Amino acid sequence: MLVIISDLHFQDTEIDPELSNIIKVDRNISPKAFHHFFSDIAELSKQNEATEVIFVLAGDIFDLNRSNKWFIENIRPYTNEQIALGSPLDMVVTNIWQGILNNNLETQQIFISVANLANTDNVLQTNYGKIEFRKNIDIKFDYIPGNHDRLVNLSKTLQANICGLLNMNLPQGSTFRHKLIMDKYGVFIRHGHEYDGQNFAQKLNPEDLQHENKINEDSYKEPTIGDGATIDLASAIAYNFGNAYKNEIINGANIPNTRSTYRELYQKLLEFDDVRPMSELINWIEYGIDGDAKEAWKAIDKVFMSIIEHWRDDPFLKNKISLIKLTYSKVMTYLRIWDSKDIIRNLVGGVEKDKSSEFAYYESMTFSKINIANICYIVYGHTHDPKVEFIRAEGDVEMFSFDTGTWRKRIKKCKDKRSFCWAKMLTYVVFYNKDEDKERKKVMPYSFDVWNGLTKKM
């Protein structure tokens, strides 16, 4: 059995201690969800007489971009160079990693226990019950970095930590791979940010049949405008707002001319990147404001100038801002004229023009025209939009693509086109080889199950 999940976005959610006492930062996945996940896979291993269980974590597992420690230490990860051991950047990255573990202690222990089951009877006990895999099968993990964990392959410290967590071994001098071909299951896996121009440094033509030979491995090392948007926009707004209005948040003060509080607005800013589609960010901020929504934007405007100044002064961000196809001087002129609402509207508009949500189609069509190692199934994540595409059939061979979505909280505009609701998403894909699905092998050698759901319980 081959089991693939992605976009868990384990996060260092530490905020100001005085604010953490009154603000709930619900950014990580409940360990109970992982208990149920591994328990379900364990049952499948017995039902299908699995010969092995390989778990592939297909990118954006550890969210190294979303952390206040970048601002506390005033260091940024905009580099493509190997991170020197003991350097200031290495120390920040290590502290963020430790913050991720501290915020996911019980989940961490579940992963460690499953990864080390080969040394036991394939049975483990969690706080939620027993998990029992089929006896005498190998259980192992593989891992692909995405764009939010890009730094992993630049950091020997992070590589060692992940290998320890997942009971993996990296050959001397190597890094984690960015794609996996599992020909035993007919599966090709990558994170999927390669066609997202905001989050991959190399521009690819998705319909170019030779694109697989043209991807430069060094492109995976490069920081992107997407890194800047996550760190120095989405995260920075919440961090600066929390500092500027700390007393108002603690005291539950109202925003002027409204019956809504600074605390409520701060909570929304912390959940900024859970809103889909991103074009609804402005409506999300304004939703629920009881009074004049302009006052909420005025509060945000007051902390936005420091963000603009950082983009002006940071060499990497200053260079990347040219992606808006304006000269730097014009951009900075507009930023001084625009308020925060204008800037967010223009930035999310640029993201949507990137059409990253359609790369699933591009990826599928590209690989449907060629046959690499008998690949029938193409798997990726990144978009946070789980789906299955029926690509084509030739004789007994059927080709599908799978977007593994995310396990994150998702905030979405409702059908009434006014309000918003949220739920936590959970998606995984299981593939079986010919020895694990004996009936299906009469038609073709591989088969699959897809589980995709929503929960508000975990």
C-alpha cells in the first residue's frame, strides 16, 4: 500500500504570551485526527493483505514561513545558499522547528511511533485507542519538500530532524527528492508548486512535453514572491497589528464607530491564509464588522506603513516587486497612495491571474501524453483544493490525477454570497499493488481509494 497526504502545514503558532492567554490560535491539526487516519490505514493493511505500507508526505508538511520568529529576530530566509550550522539563520530555523514540535507534541509522538513500528508487533497505543497494522509488513515514510518547507533542503539541521522524526535515512551528501516515481504502484508524485509562478522560481510551459527535462533542481532552492507574501504580508500584518493594539486586544476594546473589537479583527488576521478563494480576503475582513467597516481598515492602515517600508528596504522583496510589471518607483508611489485594502485587492488579483488552481489540469494533460515507467496516476497537492480528474483510457489502462488538498482549516464564502463558514479538511489517497488487490489485477495491475472529507469535530 502506498498512502499519500500533503499540505499539513504544521506551524509554530507562538504569539505574544499576554495575547495567547485570550486568543486561541487554532492552526494545527488535532492529534486525534492522525490517530483516526493511521487507524484507518492499519485496518486497510489487514483487509487488503498489504505487503508494505509506504507513507509519502508530499510537501508543505512543515510550514517554516508562518512564524513570528522571523520578526522577533529580524531575519529573513530569502536565500538559496546552504544554511551554515550555527549561523543566525540556522538558529532561527531551528527555533521555528522547535516551535512546530512544541505545538504538535502529541502528533509528533504518533508519527514517531508509527515510523518505528518495524521494531515492534505493528501495534501501538495512543491516547485515543489502539492502532494495529497487519503483522510482518514493512512500514516506512518518504518526504517531498514543498514551497513552505523549501528551507529543508538548505538545512542539514532540518534534514536530520525530519529523518529522526520519520525514521528515514538520507544518503551522505543527498537531500530530499522533489518527485517520486513509484512504478510498483504506477504513481508519480510531486508537491505541485512547479506550475505556480508565485511559488516556483522557474517559469515552465505546462504543455511542453519536454518540461520534465527542463526543470532545474536549483530552482527549488530559490526564494519566491510567495515566500515574501506569506512572511512579510500575511504574517506581518497579524504580527504588527498584535503589537500595535496589544492593550486594546487584551482589554476587549471596540474599534471606533463599531461594536466590533480589536480582538475580533486580530483573530481574523491570524486566519488570513485559510480563506479561499483569496479574492474573498477583503470580504472576510469586513464580514461581521458591526458598524463602519472603514474603521477596521483604518486600524490596519496604521500598521501597514512599516510593512511597506520593509518591502522598500529589503533587497529581495524590492527586486521581486517588479513582478507586478511596474517600475519600483511607481510601485512605491502607488503604495503610498493606496491604503491597505487597495494593496490587498491588487495582490490577490495578481495571485488569481497566475491560475495556479488550474495547474492540476496542466500537470495531468502533460503526463497523459507520455508514459513514464508505466505511470497511470499523477499525485500532487499545493492548491488546497482536493480533486480527482479522469484523464483518459487506452485499452485496459486508465489514467487519473489526484490533488491531495490540505488538512488545514478552510474558511469559505457561503452560497448567500455574504457570510463565511469554516471546516477542517482531510484528504488522503491509497494505492494498491497487484498483490494487494487480487481481483482488480485481472483488469489492471494498480488500484486506489480516495478519502476526502470535512470535520468540525477535530
